[in-house]
Amino acid sequence: MYAALAVVLLLIFFLSASLKVLNEYERGVIFRLGRIIAAKGPGLIILIPIIDRIVKVSLRLVALDVDPQDVISRDNVSVKVNAVLYFRVVDPVKAIVQVENYAYAMSQLAQTTLRSVCGQAELDDLLSEREKINAKLQEILDTHTDPWGIKVSQVELKDVDLPREMQHSIARQAQAERDRRAKVIMAQAEAEAAQHLLNAAEIISLDPVAVQLRFMQTLTEITGPNNTTTIVPIPVDLISNMMGLGGVAAAAQRRQKEELAHMAHPADKSGADD
């Protein structure tokens, strides 16, 4: 009876060692006496106990968080950059044979590549041209990991941490740019308003009645409700005549000064001859 029990236990041991079940997303790389036979799965896999050894490999997409890296950009600005890397195994045999630990190797390669690529870019590119840097990172990593049987599907920069002094400088630069745009817009508005006022003045000056109507409209706008402003209207013709008389008086004074200067000039000339 003890012999039968031992045989049953030995049979159970061999069955458990020889039968393996792999999930849909798994593949099993089988080694027979140290040599690769094939990559099998999914489903039921039959192995030869003691002779065969199986290594399971997941084919699902892996999200690898790249630790923050201290980077000095091309324009000598110290920043901290981290990223996330998405990859999956496409050839289980290469992933097991070509590299000892492909997850650790991917992490180290991603860190060094991130420092190298970000160090060749300027700070403005790191902040505004992320898609270009992501594409460059993906291309480099995919090229290096292709012999490992690994496909890098996407690389994304997560955060770019700037020093506090640089944050203040960028904020001041942005404020100065907004002030510049505001002044330009105000100047353009003034130029357009001046042009429209000039056109309106040319149209109104064609008819004195239009000038009078505009004057009355201005009075209506000024004398609004609850307004204590006192306005004394003066005829426009009177102002024009006064301006004309003032111009005539100024012209007479200029002529008188010219005559005095002309009379004094010959006397100076005769004194010089003597």
C-alpha cells in the first residue's frame, strides 16, 4: 500500500511539472537541456519534467515611469525632467536571450536617452516643442531595443521642473510681452480713430450747417440728466471772425518788424563802410 501511495504521489508530481497553462497574453520560452526549443502558448503546454524549463513572458503593453533626471539644457538652464515610456515584447525569444532583464535594461536606457536628448534642446523647445522631443526619444529607444525584441510604442514627457528664479524670469517676460501687445493694440486703435475723425471732419467742413448740427449734438450729449454744467454757446462765425482778425493783426505786426529791420540795415551797412 505504501508503494502504491508513493507511485501516486510521484505521478502527481510529474503531471504538475509537465503541464503548464498560459494565459492569452503570455508566451512560454521553453529550454530543453539549456537550448531553446520554441516559444509556445497560449493554452496547455506539455513539458518533459527535469529536462524542460519554461520562462513566461507577458506580451501586454507596459507603462514604465522614468525617474526625474537632472538635465542642463543647451542654453545652460538646470531643469528636472521625467517621462513615461510605453513598450511591449514582440519577440519573446529575443527578449529572454538577448538581454538579461529587459525591464531593467529599458529603464536604464530610457534614463540615459532622456538626459541626452533634453540636454541637446533649449529650454523653450522643452516647454513648447514636446511632440518633437517625444518623437525623437521614441525613435532612438525603438532603434536600440529592436534587437531585444521590444517595440517602443510611445514616449511622453511628463514634467519639466524649473528653478524658482527661472519661473520668475519667465513670468516677467510673459508680463512684458502682454504689456507690449496692449500698447500696440492701443496705438493701432488711436491711429484708426484719428483717421476716422479726419474723414468725419473733412465731410462736416463741407457745409456750415453740418458743423452747427454737430455742435448742437455735442451740447445735447453734455447736458445729460442730473448735470449742473453751465454752457454758454458762442456762434461759430464769431469765433471764425475773431480768429481771422487775430491773424490779420499778427500779419501786420510781422510786416512792421520787417520794415524796421529793413530801415536799420542800411544804417549798419554805412557805419561799417565808414
